[in-house]
Amino acid sequence: MSFPTITLPLIAIYVLVGAVVGVLVIHPLNLVVIWWELSRFSETAPLLIEFLRARLWLILLPRHVDVAIAYTLVGAVVGLAFGIFTRNYMRTSEAYNSLREEQTALIPQLMGQGETERVEFKSSLRWDMKENRVNRGLEKVIAKTIAGFFNANGGHLLVGVNDDGEPLGLKNDLSTLRSPDLDAFERTVNDIVSKNLGGDLCPYIHTVFADVDAKDVAMIIIRPAPRAVYLEEGKSSIFYVRSGNSTRQLDVREALSYANSRWS
């Protein structure tokens, strides 16, 4: 989605419109507030419509030009602030969309390069391809891989791709979700991380999708974690780290040594 560029002339229009709003909207609203305060403490206060009818036109008189200027300036400042906010918002949105497009375009490239220290392929999130059914145990496998990337230098986990880098799609995974769409898939990924690794780590993952050969492929982008990440398995806390193109479990001594050097 592309946004129009907010230029200086367009900001000037925001200022002009704001100035008009100051006189035609902010001024009447302020009079309503004044009338409300007056009516609270005076039993002889006029009706609102009468009060407005008597006061609104006064702004047109020469002796009240200072009031007109004041409301014009207030409105202009509001218009300027809104114009600057809109420009910054559109620039940020453009940058975000551009980055997302770059990340999406990266998916086919990574599929073609194969698994590496920073790239892993998984056929599905929770659908067992061999048994043709939902297998929640596969979510632990996903969590294990993400933990390995967290504890190393980050990486990319592609879901819906077989070991040869061929797209399998997300159709089966999506069919297991209450809402069978990509947004629900992304929420499920966040839930897996939150439940198995810690909710504080969700900001360190980001999921994007690409259509490859008419099949949806998800790419979970994982940044290095700010702390040691352990996967809870039963009553044990297991430490995984990415090593080569696989995820390796470290024993207690190795994990402590690695954590001390990694996060010291």
C-alpha cells in the first residue's frame, strides 16, 4: 500500500484548514464550556442556543479582532501539529511496508540456499505429515528451534517448507486454527514462544509470509535474545543453541559456560 507524500505545501493547507477550524469549531466549543460553567452557578443563565446566538457573531466586530486572531492561531497550531504527525506517520508506514516487502522477497532466496546456521526449514507448525493429523508435540520442536536461534545470533525459521527447500504450504496448519488465516498463524507462533520460552521474548520475533508456487510459506525472523532462553520439558529446563545447520542441546556445564560468555 502506497501513501501520498506529505509536502510542505500540503502542510500549509493543514495550517489553513486548522485556522478555519479554530474560528468555526474551537471557538464555539469554548463558548459551550463557558456557558456550561455559567449555568452551574447561575439560575438566570440563558439557554445554550440563546447564549451562542448572542456571543458567536461578536468575533466579527473590529474590537474583538484579537479574539479572532487568537482562535485562528490556536487552530493553525493544531493544523500544523496534525500535518506533521500525518507526515511522520506516513513516512513510518512507508518504511515499514518497504521493509516487510524486502523480508517477504527474501523467503524464496533462503529456500533456494538451503539450511544454514541461520536458516532452518520446518514442514509444519503443528500438523503431522506422516500421521496426517494434528500433533501438538510439534510445537515443542518449533519452540526448540526458536530457542536455539534466540541463544545464538538469531536467524530465520521457514515453516511450510520441506528439507529440500520445496514449498509445502500452510493449508493443513491453518485448518487447525480457530480462525484459519495468516494472522491467526502469527498469533499461534507468538503463543508457542510465550508458553514455552517466555512472553517477554515475543517482541524478538516477527513473522512474514510469501506466496511461493501458489503456496503460503511463513518466515519467523528471530533476533538474538537479551537473556538465556530455556525450554521447559517436563520438570527440566533445557538449553538449546544453534550449531551449524542444526539445533544442539547443551548440558548444564556447557550451558552455564556459554551463557556466561554470551550475556556477560
